[in-house]
Amino acid sequence: MEEDVATGAARGAIPELVGDEIVRRRILEFLGCSGASLAGATAVHIVRTDSENPSQPDRFGLDSLDDLLAEGAGLSRSLYDTRSVLVHLDIEYVNHDDPAAAFTDPWRAFRLQEPVVAAVEELLADWRIRPLHLVTGQGHHFVWRFPRESELARRIGHLEPAADNGGGDPIFANLGLLAEHIGHRVLEATRSVEVPVEITAVQVPPGAAGGRELVSVDLSEYGDPLEARGIRIPFTRYLKPWSSGIARRCGVEGQIRPCHCIPLHEMDVAQALKVRQDAADIAALARRCVAEIPDEAAGTARLFEEYLESPLRAFHRRFYECTHDPPEDWPATYGRTPLEDLPGCVRRILRGPNELLLKPSGMRMVTRVLLAKGWHPRHIAGLVRSKFEDPAYGWGGHWHGYNPGFRADFYVRLFAGQIEVGLDELGDFSCPEQSAEGFCWPDAPPCDLVPLRDALLRSRRQRRQGKTSPPNCSET
């Protein structure tokens, strides 16, 4: 272990844990096994989580588990489960100026997450959901499930037939709507905390500590097909600082201690940060906790009923009342969007979507500006999709295993919904703030975002007063 710390590499497995039958049993529980063998597991595959390219993970059959554990790999299980629908909520600290901060100073990174985690726990308690709570390298995972063959699953699957993620699983496609509702409730409960709390890792202005740091309620997995995503397996290694190159790029290889993902059981976070680094403590934890994902169907049903009565649900109905223009019409519709009428920052994003439009902040900027121009949000998503599917932008194999239309719908819906219900008051929708966030370029023509912000706020206020209607499907 000391060599790992000194070199900043996490090479090889920890023999005490690989050979521990109780640790292995806990891992099998998380995979949906009922006994000490992989027979009957409900997970479909396992994933080498901390691969060099996280968007194209290495998938393996469950029979590769022991070899991967012996190798010391960081592992996830498939989010897809043959018997259950898994619900996963990911909270993590993000620092855009110091990507290694969560690993070099985990005590501070986890302290900043405390009010967000407390809000999540209180909300889940209100719905009477008791999740499996995991501590990872830079945050928290809350995981629970409900039966795939159930009335609740059927009702969720029929929420929005148009919410097709291309993966053939309408339940998961619509589960993202409920996850978004959870995100809204968390944002409502954490308006006055030390650092910004955002859904996904958007750019934020520098804070009191000088960096662009935030706590992310990361719902990004709900913007992809079910088969594309996984959940970290407890009692396996967390190797992201090394595999991603963060430790090397930041020059902190020797300052980060390797750790494991562990359940938060009968201890506080400060204790967990110590336990997750010590093989003997991790093995002892495995003997007094379980890692089975709990069935919380009744609580999820209460969450579902609350969502149905929410302002967000009303927005989702309006979002899906439209469809994207058909691809054969794009040259005459989305392809003729008058970019010269848009601010220079948005023109740059739309003309260079590969990388800029892949970033949540780029998607948010396009959504805000086009909403201010009177576009229906589903047509904004259609425009984004047309960029994602245009081979002229050099996507190569980027979209292999993913669905560009569903990804576009997810992010535009996410950002437009926050504006519509009043969670996003557009406080950073100005040129100075966007410059501080890194989305204003020195060579861009001069512009002023404030009139667009005022128009967006004014149209929302008028809709609430019943003076105007939301954009209709013909408005692009």
C-alpha cells in the first residue's frame, strides 16, 4: 500500500480483501445473487469503471468477476437488472479549476457535501425510502430498487411514450423524470449553502475560496440508454484519479491515497474516509453490514405520486407535446437557424458542437438563449440532436452505444425545466458571469445577454399571470 501512495498509482489488488470470502459475498449481494455463487445474479454485466475512456467502458460477463478482483480493477455493475428497476442518485464534489481537490483534500470536499447529503436523506425519509448509501472517492451514491414486473413499473413506463432513449426500456427512460423531480427537491432545500448546488456539473463562477467549485447532483446517467450505465460496486477499488490522468496532470500522484467504495454503515463520513483506506477496516465492515440493494417499492410509489402533482410534471407534459422535426427536413428547418441573430458565444457553440455542445454548460447556454428567442424546448432539443447527428462535426464513434436524440432531450429538458419552475433565476446569465465561467471568448463579437435574460424572466412571469401561453410546437 505504501508504494501505491508514494507513486500515486494504484497497482494490483489488496490480497487481504481479494481472498476474503465475506467481502466477496457482499459484492455478490450487490450483483443480485442470493447465495455464495454467481448463479441467479440479476446484474447483466460488470464494468471496469475506471477505464481510460469512461464514455466507452470495458464490459465483462459476470464470470470475469474473480479475475477482475484479483487484478485490483475498479468495478461497477450494470444499471440494468433483470428483476428490478434500480434507482441511483449520485452526489459529488466537483472543482473545475482543481480537478484533484476531492482527492487531495477529501475532508473538505465531503464537508461541503454535508448539507446536500442531509437534504437527500431527509427527502428520502419523507418518502420512507431507505437506500443503500455508499461512499465513493468523491461523493455519495444512494441506491434502491423496485420490481420490474409491477404496477408501479408499468405506470412509470407509460408516463411519456415520447421519452424514448433508444434502449428499448421505457421504464428507465421515464425514470429520469422522477430523478429530475428529486433533483429539484434537493435544489429547493439547499439554496443557501457554502458552494453552489447544481444538477450535473455545469460551470459556476469562482466562489469565496477562489475556485469554480460546486456540489453536483449528477443525474447524467438518465440521459443515456440503460445499457450504457453502471453503479460502482461496494468493496471494490476507486481508481479514477489515476486512470483519468487527473493525478498526473495536477502533479499530485503522491498526495492521493487509494481507497475503496464502501457502504456508510454505523459510522459517520469522517470515519468512512478512514475506513475506506484500510484493508483490515474494510474487511471488518463487510462482517457487520449488507450490500444488497433494498426493495423500496412503497416509498418509490409515494415519490411517484408527489411527482405527478408537481409543477415539473406539468412542464414535462408540455415538453413532450412536440416532436423533433424529422431528419429529412433538417436542412430546411434546424439547418436554417439564423445564427447571426444569436450571441457570439452561442454561435460558437453551435458551429463547434464537438466538444462545446457536449458540455452541460454549453447545452444550458443554448437552451437559455433559444428559450428567450421564443423556441419550444423540444425543438431546441431537436436542433441539438441535428448537430449531434451531423457527421461533419467529426463525432467518429462517440455515439456508439448512446442515443444523441435522447441525450439532447434530457439536457434541454433539465435546464428548461429549472427555468420554468423558478429554480434557475438566471443570476449568472450575463456576459461577465459567463466569462468567469469560461463560456465567453475574447475573439467573440461584443454582445449583451441581459436583454435576453430579462425577456426570459418576463415571459415566465407573464405565463404565471396567465397573460401569455407557453411556446407552441410551431415556434422555432
